[in-house]
Amino acid sequence: MVRIKLAYPKIPGSTNSPSSRCIAFEKYDGTNLHWVWERELGWYGFGMRRNRFDLDELGIAEFNRNHPGYDDAPEIFKRDFAEPLETIFRENPAYNSPEITVFTEYFGDRSFAGLHKADDPKRLILFDVETENEMIPPEQFIEDFSSLKIARVVYRGKLTGKFTDDVRKGKYNVNEGVVCKGSSGDRVWMVKIKTNAYMERLKQAFKEDWENYWE
């Protein structure tokens, strides 16, 4: 295992969010796992936000010792994503990058606030791809990866106060909330909006510490 800088940026809440066009993806209530591909080595690394392990037998065993309860994650990734992603990276000139990192959410139907039930079947959802420290814009992400299990698109349009209120009130049939993504020049911006119902669940579960799991 090696310690790394934050693999995925902390997404700000909706306060002072830009009033511009965005694509809103469902935000899944699980654990962020990243997977690293290199043009010569193939898939060689994976981990959580602040650590990385070799994606081989020894590395997976070390990961399991450090993070019990995620034993099936590497197998799910290899089954659902490894080969089709590598095909896209090798065939699409937009991904002519020496190293690419993809980000997935690991969760089950009964996962809550990053906690998982052992007997709850898990899955991975792809929600971002990064090349040379740049996230792929949301429109390109959908176009290039929609054949895979990617985060569900729930809205396209201007990020308005009404849309934020509608998400909070549960009008988009999401459990935790949404992540809104847009492009400003070469930069991809993101904000998250969570539902009022999810806030109430946090308050019941974590009492005065609930805001640690909020936006």
C-alpha cells in the first residue's frame, strides 16, 4: 500500500453553485474506489481516496486486510469494467494518455453513509474518468461510456434554485441526491445536492454528528 494525495476531489455543496448549464447524475450512497490503467502495464492499481494497492493477488490481499468488507470489489471491477474500458482507451484517440484513473461507487441496496451490509449484494457504478489530472467533461463521459454501468442521468439544463429545491424535496427519485457537473473552459466543475429525506436519516443515525455526512 502507498499513501497518495486525495484521489478524488471533495465535491462542494450547493451553496454558491454556478448558475449555468449542467448534467446532474444520481449520487449513490456508497464508497469511492479508484482504478488505475497504464498503457503498457494495463490495470495495475486500485484503492480508496487516500491509498493505493497493486491490482494483483498480493495487493488485493493487502487491501482486504486494510479494508475488510470489500473483498468482492476487484472481482466485480474485472467482470464488469476492466476489458471494455481498456478497449475504449486503446481505440478512442481522446484517451491517448499514459495513465488513466477511473472512479466507481461501491454499494448495495442497503448501504448507508458509506456503511455496507455483509449479506447485501454489491455492485460498482462508474461515475468519472480522469486523464492526466483532468476529468472528462460530462457530455463526453456519457457519449464514451454509456454502454457500461454508469451513474444515471437525472437532469440536463440550467442549475437553478428550483432544481435544487426539487432535488431536496425528492422529485427526482434519488436516494442520497445528485452531483451536478458542467464545463467552464477546460475545467470541469461539480456540486452535490442531497435530499431532505437523506438529511433526516443522517440525523437519526448520527445525532449531533450528522453534518459530517452532509454536503
